Amino acid sequence: MVIAGDPNLGYLIKKETEVKLPQTTRVKNKTPAPIQITAEQILREARERQEAEIRPPKQKITDATELGDYRLRRCKEFEDSIVFGSVWERAVAVDYKDHTLWLKYADFEMKNKFVNHARNIWDRATELLPTVDQLWYKSIHMEEMLGNVAGARQIYERWMKWMPDPQGWLSYIKFELRYDEIERARAIFERIVDCHPKFSAWIKFAKFEMKNGEIARPRNCYERAVDKLGDKEEAEELYVAFAEFEEKCKETERVRFIDKFALNHIPKGRAEELYKKIIAFEKQYGDMEGIDGAIVRKKRFQYEDEVGKNPLNYDAWFDYIRLEESVGDRQRIEEVYERAIANVPPAQEKQYWLRYIYLWINYALYEELVAQDMDRTRDVYNLCLKMIPHEKFSFAKIWLMAAEFAINKMFKKYIEIELQLGNRERCRKLYEKYLERPPENCDAWIKYAELERFLKETERVRALFELAIDQPGLNMPELLWKAYIGFEISKSEYERTRALYERLLKRTKHLKVWISYANFEASANKNCSQETGLPEGDYEQKRKCLERARAVFERALSYFKTSAPELKEERAMLLEEWLNMESSFGEPGEVDLVRVKLPKKLKKRRHIQTEDGPAGYEDYIDYLFPEETQTTNLKILEAAYKWKKQKIASDDD
């Protein structure tokens, strides 16, 4: 209804009843028609031609009181419709950008069951404010409540033309899934990854395909996502989700390939979550070598990040080199050494060269003692001496080491010539002279012992090893002990080997010594067969070997528990080794015996203290062992008991 004098009320005309007038044509005859039609006539004919089922019911009025009530009611309805309609229309005309007005206006029409009016309001609101998601949601919800699924879908399509945020697209997908329209939902996902090419959209697409039970489709989603977005710095989330999908499919090799590919494409500083997933995966599906490899890769990326930020941080280079030396890849070790020594101190002052020169020293020692490449060792010394600005300062240590290397090399070459000539006694004399100057040189002792072993002088070999391990200040004593123990094992002297392990444990109780001792007892099936007289692989023989190894582990566990309780990580690693050993023995093994001793890993946070004061927090892994859990529970109960006792005493007072 339109009220004259108020142009705003024109909006009350129903949108669906509007008729588009045809284009006017040129009228030649302008004389009036013989029959004139008025508005009153049109309305009268419309009422007369109404069908019976849609005509309002006739009401009979019998007295004046009933007539007065009827008039009053109709008058009030008419006035209310005018008042309410004009108020809402005036409000939206004044401030149409306030979406809450549209919401309340449409809610008013819906409460009064004017559905078409409400539709008209939603259409006008979404056209004027297409970026307000709530208007679209309310409009769609109304159509769904009315069961008009096709109408709701049309509203969604109008909305999607405005490219809303991903949540709007996902609501469209959920709408289609509510009516089991899988293909429609899939088509919408294809549109959303084009409209919003983000990792989260691709991951949701892949999970949607996974729920429908098809392996090829989600894998195709992940592969397409990697092709389009794999080179971005934030791609860690995508790779983690891809690896988790392949892990659910039991494709362990695919998981490892994805992890390796991801580490080559993600910046070091953004791969923290990926490293955690790799380590957890290797612990579940891999072996100790795979776990160690994952941990090494994580640390390698951390060191790369540190030396990249500050190439003159020589301590970071030392840590990086030690990591690579623990892995044992000679090519990578030499590469890191070369990169480290390339960072020459910018100032020619000795105080800045002190840490730098030790890089050269360690490099030379590695080439000489570990790689045993004498030519490369000589080149390292020569390059180092050329690098030092001797006119301003020098280092006596590097001169002495270079001279000592030249002497050692001369001795080794001389001994090699005499050995080829068969002069055994002269070789012994040369080794004795060789060991007079640097008696702490473990490599020389080992070479001398190898000579005697080659000559089948067993007692002389033992005497040399005994003399060597008593020398103070040995440069690499672990290699000497390892060679001595290996010699006794090769001679099948198992009691002597055990005695050597016991002597070594009196000097150091390092975790590696305990594990090596236990592995010797556990893996020596041949040893046990010779000692027990039982055939190799016999159940009783395996059980005896296992008991000996178990006894070593129990001693080690007791040491870490009582004498070194602060070494929680070493204790946890010991239990892991013990558990692996019990598993490897099969039937004689008792996995549950170790499993109950395993600790719980707890992620904690602590202050970082520097020379300048606190520098924030860092996360670390702590271990809670079963007996500590019981102690903690007892302390809690004891504290609760004291509190209860004090409360009772205070109540009595």
C-alpha cells in the first residue's frame, strides 16, 4: 500500500508483483478512448473475480456493539501496518549501512509471517551490503527453514560471486553435504581453491575427499597443492598434513620422501613442527638410525641458521663441526671446515684470531688422525701459516704442530719402509723413538700394537695397550680403549674383555660405555655358545646372554638413579636401548620389565639467563620417572593432610 505524501513507503510494494512496462511507442491517434477505465473499476473487478478458496471469509454483524468492535479492530490493524512499515522504512532510508536495522526489520516481517516481505528485505539488504556475511546467513537460514533448498542455493550462488572469505565457502559446502550433494560440494571445493589458494583450503579439500573413502583423490589434492604452493615459506603446514595422510595410508616410504622434499624447500627457521613430526614418525615406524638421522637433520638446520645470521660466530661453527663428525660423513665434515675457515676475522688483532685459529688446528687434526690423509693435512698447515699475518702476530702452537706433523710423517714413512724390508726390530726401535716425544699420541700406540699383532706377539700387544692406557693426557683415549677391547674380543678372551669394561667403568661411567658393555653381552651369541657349550641360537644360551646384558643395564640404571639423578636424558636413552635389546631377543626377552620403567616426557619452559640478565624463555623436554610420580603423589597427599589438620585446628579455635 502506498500513502500519498510519503515517498519512502513505495518500498512496501512486493518485488515479485512488479511488472516491467514495455517500451512506449509513438502514438499517432491521440483522441481519448470511447470507454474510460478507472482505478476503482480495476480494484472492484479484481475483488469480484477472486476465486472462492482465496476470498476472505464473510462475517455477519448482528448488532451495533459487534460492528463497533469490528471497526475498531480493523482500524487498529490498518494503523499498525502504517506505523510499523513507515518506521522501518524511514530507519533504513536514513542509515542503510547499519546492518542491524535490516536484521531487525526482516525479523519483524518473519514474526508476522510476511515471508515475501522478508525476502524482499533480504534481497535489498544483500544488494546494498554484500560484504556483511550475517545478512547472507540469515537469508539462507530462512529459506532452509521454509524447505526452499533451491532458493537457498540461489542465494549462495549470488553470495559466492562476491568472493567471500573461506568460511562462507565452507558453509556452502556444508549446506550441500546436508543434502548429500557430494559432487556439488566437490565442485565448490574446486572453486574455493581457485578463489582462496591457501594451504588450509587445500588441506580441507583433501580431508573432504578422505572422508569419502577414496585414496587417489586426496593424494591428488595434496600433490596439486605442492605444485602450486610448495615453494612458499609457510608451506610447513601443507607438508605436515601430506605426511600425516600418507602415514594413515601406511605408506612409510612416501612419508620419508615427503619429509625429505619438505626439508629441502622450507626455510630452516620455519621447520620446527616438521622436525617434531619426523622424529615422532621415526620413533614409531623407523629404527634408531632413522631417529638419529631426523635429530641430526634438525640440529643441522639450526646450526645453518646460526652461522647464516653470524658467520663470525666460531662457537656455532665448532658445534656444527662436532655434529658432522658424530655422523661421520667425511665430505660434509670437510665442507663445513672449509666454510668455517673462509670467515677470516675482519681485524688483524690477535684477540680476534684466538678462536679462529683453533678451527685450523681441529681441521688439521681431523685430517691427520681420523681421515688419515697426510697430503691434505700438510696442505691445511701450509694454508694456515700463509693466512696468519706474521708481521703483526703469530701463534707458536701452530708452528709446533706443523713441525710435529712433519716429524710424525717422517717416522711413519720410515717405519713403512723398514716393515717392507722385513726389519722388525728396527720398526720396534722406530716406534719407541716415535712415542718418546708425544706419548699421548693414541694413534701411534694403536699402530705399534697393530704391528705386534701382525707379528702374532699377543703378549707384547697386551703390554703395549696396558702401557698406553696408563699414559696421562691421552689425546683420544676412547679410541685406545676401543682398540684394546676389540683385540681381546678377536682373541675370544671374553673374561679379559669384561675385565677391561670393568676397569673402564672405574675411570668413566659415560652412557656410551654402559651401552657398549651391554651390547657386548647381548650380541655375543657366539661368545656365549663357546662359554656355555651350547649351540649358537639355542634358547638357553640366548637366555644366559640376555641375563648378562640385563645385569649391565640394571647396574647402569642404578648408577644414573642414585649417583647421577640430574642426567635424566641419559637415563631415558639407557632405558630405550634396554627396551630395544629385550625386543630383539624375542621369546626370552621381557619387554614389560623395561616398559614400566620408562619415563613420561614433559614439555616445560624455563628462563634463559645471560650475562646481561634474563633473556626470555626456552622450551625443553623433562622426564618424569615412575618412582618420581609416586613420590610426587605422596607429597601432595602429605600436604593435603597437613592442610586438613590445620583447618580442623582453626575450626576448633
